[in-house]
Amino acid sequence: MLMEQLFSTGIMQMGPSRTDPNRQVGVFNLERVAALPALRTAALQEFAWIQGEWVHENRVPATAVSPAYSDVGISRFVLGEGGAWVCALSTDGREIPQITFDPFSRQWIYLLTRGSYGLLRSSQGWVGNTIAFTGAMTMIGINLEWRMRWTRHNENAFSFINEEQNADGSWAYIDEWTFQRNR
């Protein structure tokens, strides 16, 4: 049970409510969680290279009912939300949180909230120049298990491959995104 785990590990304890100090409620044990924001900030430095403007290409292979195609565009990324997220920048400059590090679970989180909806996780994190995120995704009304495999090629190039999980557990290629730093 979630609450039993939080209290038994010492992450939470009983303490005064912020809104009514006479009421005892579950609160974070500050001694146990004090270092976590710094841990997140340090981990996010592993993604600091992504900041800036990138020219991207999305290559989609042919299927039985559609031709192969390629789309291009510009993507912008910043470390935003007080240093707690890698954010995509929308065309109007709004920060859209996408990647963070959860210091409690020591997992990377990839979040999609526009048109595609999903919370993907990477418990392994970066292994060399690669990181893989997996989880449930709703892509334009279709529910599936998703995997994104990122590769950082160098300071000026990265890519990721999207895959969906087949019924037998294998992974099927969906598409690939390549990014070149816009100079």
C-alpha cells in the first residue's frame, strides 16, 4: 500500500497541517527529502546539452495503406520550470514540460500532454549515449505500449526511434526523429 510504504520508509511522518496547525496530517520528513531537489537538478544536467534550437526531420516508413513520408521543422528546448524539467518551447514561447528526473524513484520521466498522452519511464537512465523511455501511450485515440530510444550522437545531433509493443512482446518500428542543432 502506498501510504504504508511512504510512512514505513520514513519519507512521510505525521505533522501539523499547513492550513490548520492543530490538525495532524501526513507531511514529508524534511530530513529524508531535503537532498532530493538538488539530486534532480544535478541529474537534469545530463540533458543540459539539449538546450537551444534544433532542425528536426521525422521519417515515417510506408505501410500497407500509406506511403512513406518525411516532415521537417524547428524544435526548441530549455531547462525550465525552475530547473526541474526539460521543456519544449511552443511557438509563442510557453514552456511545455517533457522530461524530468524523479529523485524518489531514481527514474527519468517523459511526459506527453498534447495530442499524444503518455507517461513514459526510464529506470536505467543514460547508458553511454542512449536512454530508453517506455510506458502506456494514447496516440491520437489509439492506446498502446510505447518505447522511445534516444541516442545523443554529439553536441549538435541526436535522434530517437519510436516503437510500439506487439502482442508477443516484441517491438515494432513506428518512426524516427533526427535533430541537428540550428546554428
